Amino acid sequence: MSAWLQRVFNVRRDETLPVLLAAGFFFCILTALMVLRPARDALGMESGIEAVRWLFIGTALATLAVNPVFGWLVSRFRRLHFITATYVFFALSLLGFYLMLVLAPEATGITSGRVFYIWFSVFNLFVTMVFWALMADRFTLEQSKRFFALIAVGGTLGAIFGPLLASMLAQPLGTPALLLVAIGFLLAGVGFAWAVALTQPKRGPGPDDADAGHVDERSIIGGSAWEGFKAIFRSRYLAGVAGYIVILTIMATFLYFTRLQMVAELGDDTDLRTTIFARIDLVTQLATLFLQAVIAGHLMKRLGVHVVLALLPITVVLGFIGLAIVGSLAMLIVFEATYRAIQRAITRPARETLYTVVSREDKYKSKAFIDTFVYRTGDVVGAQIDGGLGRLGLGLGALASVACRWHWFGRCSGCGLAAPSSAWRRPERSNPPAWAWTRAPHRKEDTMITRREYLKLSVAAGVALSLNPRLLLADDKPMSLITRTIPGTSERLPVVGLGSSATFSRVAGSEDVAALREVLQALDANGGSVFDTAPSYGASEEVAGRLARELGLTEKIFWATKLNVAPRGGGAADPAEARAQLDASFRKIGKDPIDLVQVHNMGDPDTQLGLLKERKAEGRIRYIGITTTFAPQYEHLEQVMREEPLDFIGVDYAIDNRTMEERIFPLAREKGIGVLVYAPFGRTRLWEAVRGKEVPEWAAEFDASTWGQFFLKFVVSNPVVTVATPATSQARHMVDNMGAAMGRLPDEAMRRRMIEHIESL
């Protein structure tokens, strides 16, 4: 290796092979993880975000239960044997999940999904913890500062390769096959672990190592299974490491749930946003690779580990303050990309150097407890704080303030990172210890944060809030789009969409349809996707289809159209005419399959619903249903709901028209049928009732600032309702309507108050 390569990568000639093998080891582990991670998040989200918070608790308890088992393995077996046993155990677990998916697919559901979520979370923590424990065991502190970040490049490449491999194999082989792919990479990782041990058998002796000297592969660490837990309370050093990790995990959990909520709120908003996220991920990974390969090693060597460890808390504080001030999707992406790049490229390798100076027992037992149970405890605390702030109505401003205070507390805890427990005594100035990163207590610039500095951070958060005081309220509307799951699926839709009867239909029939172009743009820009139309709505279906193609929205929109060629007042539909109308809808909309087609106004369900079932079986229609907004047809609707395999119904429902709550909605819930709501404003009745009247102040308690939002939030707060689709031909009304899909919804007590208020007008 040439001299300039040694300077750039901080690797000497005799270290090249062990470093490459370690990077290959980490590549295999991260590939196995990232192949499976999308499935973990999707399964966890099926029960909603609140369920994910409880899954965090289940994961923490699972790690607590597994730790003594791992501690027992460490105490009874040789190093490479218990490392191999750990990876083989998880590989066999994956094989069990694979067999369940292939041999008993009917057994999969919400419960099995939650089990997999918890299992994967434990798997994620333990396989990475064991990897870094072996690295800390094999390399010295001086080596770790030079090339732990370079070794982490292998993990970053695995994090890129895993999702790419999953996307390539999921369709031709099926999702269960991805579990076998992960097993293969896990077992390959075991091979790399043994190779690292063979090529890096010794750690050079030195005063920085609590167990300096030769690594005897035949020796057993010994001790009790709970020794790692006890050591944390005996050692201020390990306690400081644990405190640092808890605090960072809490902050990371805030960011995780902010992102999780946004993903849930975007629903099936594809193409453009998918492309944006993909590009941001690519930039993040490239930045991470550059930082890991070239920058991180030099930072730790020149600035010291304690300075490097402080970068991530500072990033979190500034990120949440920025998010509170700007509160946009773009800011969240920038914040997350910066956080992930620094965390993966700089902070994680620096954190792992902390274990190079502790005993081998602590490397495996204490590290296991800290990196799993303590880590997940931080997740639980962060999840509950985040949920509590949400229930109290506090938004991103509160998170910014919490971030400042946790940063201050984290710096206090970080004081415990100055030295291992075996050398906690204050060092003599004339004889500094071997750990180059020890913070000299007499240097002003290296002391812990002062109250003055803490106040500066708090003032920074205060300035952010003073620029926009409503940040303290749940006014982060771009961050809280409400979506609902289509019953029986994992597909989510924004609870407010766009209808195309009435005013939309009238404008569609005119020569100037520019206003409708703006309406569709406003629907998309505000996170909406559902567009309801019908051949009987004049030119609406054709004009909307053409405008969507011009705007590049055809595939992004969830198209809900209708079919009805039956005579008015009843009678049989002509099958040939029905097929012709349906074919015309395909041409006008320009999307195949169409997302939803419903028999309009109960027109001859036997004939027309039969045709829709045929087209669904052919794969040309994704969902089918039936509609009515006429009270005399409600009994017939109920009969069809009981007898036919419907995916949706479309009905009229408003705050002054609640007949559906008596029989239709309970039946829809029982049968697992989605509900589209028409006429949520009572056609024009509600507007006439509130003309000249102000929206009550208490409507702010569920984030309604206009009468339109007041009426729509009542409708979509009924959990049976999937989407409400009010029609409009004005972009400003579309934006206002989408505001009803943001923020909080009224609870039952508030719904009763809303009804009483409208009835009193």
C-alpha cells in the first residue's frame, strides 16, 4: 500500500487484510438486516403508530429476557463459539418464519406481524452488537480511532445493497424468499468472523487495554450471566456510556416517529415523492461513505473521541429547532439525512471505540446490555414522551425545547466518558493516561456545559417559538396528514379527497377548465390522492383524466369511478352497454387497473356488480363497490352489503344527516367494507345554516379554523369512514378541505358538542 493511501485511510500494510475482512463481515450483517427491514416497518404500521409505541415496550422486555441467555453463553463458551451460536440462532429463527409463510400463510396476520417486528428489533440490536464487540476485542484503541469508521464503510455498502437486492428479488421470488437470502448473508458473516479472528489474533499490549495481551481462543470469559448488568452500576465509565446512549436514543426516537407519521400520512402518494426520497437516500449514503472512508478516522485522531461524540447531540438540537421554525417536509428530509450521515459515519464508530479499553467480559456482557436493553429503554422513553406531547397538543416547538434540555443532560452524562472505571482517578498533569481522548479537567474548553451555555440553547429554542408561537400547538399541519386503511388491506388513503359532481362538473362542461387544473394540483400538493367521479357527471371523468395526464398525476391519483346504465327508476341493465361504458372509463381515465369502480345508485346490482367482479378477477379493477345517496334505497343497500363481496360503499353522511350511523355503518364495520362519504356538507343545507356566523373558538381544540373543516372533521372522525370526497371547482376550497385531514380530530364528547351547536343555529 502506497504512503498516500496509508495517509488517506489510516491503515498500515499489515492491517489491510483484517480491515477488509471486518468490512466484509459488516457488509454481510447489514445486508441481511436491510433486506428484511422494509417488511418489519410495514408489519409494524399495520396496527397504527400508537401500536408501534407499545411494540417498543415489547422489544425492550424481549431484550431484557435475552440478555441473561447471552450472558450465560459468554460465560460458558469460547468467544467464536458463542458468536457463531448467536448468528445461527437468528438464522434458524428466520428459517422458522420462512416455513410459516410458505406452509401456513393463513397463520400470518396482525399478531404474527407484531411478533416479527419485535423479533427483528432484537435481531437488529444483537447482530450489530456482537459484530462491534468482536471488533473492540480484536483491535486496540489506537487502531479503532484510525479505521473503525473505515470498517463501517462495509456496513454502509450493505445498507445500500440490501434494499436494492430486496427490490430485485421480491417480485420474481416472493417476499418469503428474502428470509432465505438474509440467512445466507448471516452465515457468510459467521465465516468472516472466523476469518477476522485468524488474521487478527492479537491485540498489542498497552495501558489503554484492561486485558492487554494475547487473545487465547481456548479461554472462556466466565463470570455470571448478569455480570454485565452489575458492572454498569459499579463503573461510572460504563454508566456514562449508558446515559449517553439513552439520551441519543430518545432523540432518535423523536425523529423516527416524526418520519413514521409522515410516511403514514403520505399513504400511497407515489412517483414524485418516492423519487425525492430515493434521491435523498442516495445522497445520504454517498455522504456517509465519504465521511466514513476519509473524514471520520482523521476527526477521531485529531480532535479526540469526546469531541466527535458531541457532534450528534448538537445536530439533533439544531435539527429540531430548525424543524420547529420551518416545519416542512424538505426540512425533515435535510434533518434526517444529516443525522443519519453523522450517526453512521462518525458517531457510531466513535462510540464503539469506548469499549476498546474495558475488560473482555465488559466488551461482551456490559456492551450487550447497554446496546440492547438500555438502547431499547431509550426507545420506549422517547416513544412515550413523543406520544405524551402529542396527546397534550404540543408540537415541534416542544420537541425543540426538550432537545435542548436533553442535550445539556447528555453533556453532563458525557463527563463519565473520560476514563474507564479501572482508572477513574483524576490523572496527574505530569503523567497523562494512555487514552489519548481523555478530557483534561483543568482545561476550560473541555469542561461540561455551563448553565450559561444551557441558557443559550434554551433561548435558541425560545427564539424559534417566538418566530411562530403556534409551534407549541398541534399546528404542524404539513406534518400530520390523517390517513385510513382500506379494510382488509394495508393500503392507506388520505381521509379527504375530491369529488367531481356539482360545481366541478359544471366547470368541466365549459370551455375554460384552468380552474380544475389548479384544483387537481392543490389536491396533490396537499397530500390528497382520492378522486371520485362518474360517467353521469357530465365531462368530469374525461376532463379530469386529461388534466391528470398533462400534470403527470394519473398514476398518483386513486381513481374512484362508477358504472350504471340501468334505466332511471329501476329495471335491468344491458350487459353490452355496461361493458361499453366501463371501457370508455378506462380510456378517459387512462389508468389500468382502475383503483375503484362502484355500481352507481344501486342500478341493477345483479348485472352490473357481476361485471365488476369479472373485471376485478381479470386484474383490471382493484376494488369494487356500490353507492346510493337516496334514503329509499338504504334497505336494498344493506341487503347487497350482506350478500356480495364489496370492498367499498359510497353514501351520503353529514353532521345533520346521520342516518348511516344506525345500520349501514355498523354493518360496514362488521363486513370490513370501506366507506366513501358523499355530500359531507349536506349538499347546501349546512352552508345556509352557518351563513354569517363565526366558527366557535373551541373548534381550535381539533384544529378546525373554517366551517368547511368543522363539517369535514365531524365526518372523518367517524372511524368507519375511509374518505370524504366533497366536490369543488376552486383551488382555495380544495386547500381548505385538505386542512380537515390535518392535525387532530374531535372525540365522541366533542362530536356531541358539535351536533348540539349546529342544531342550535
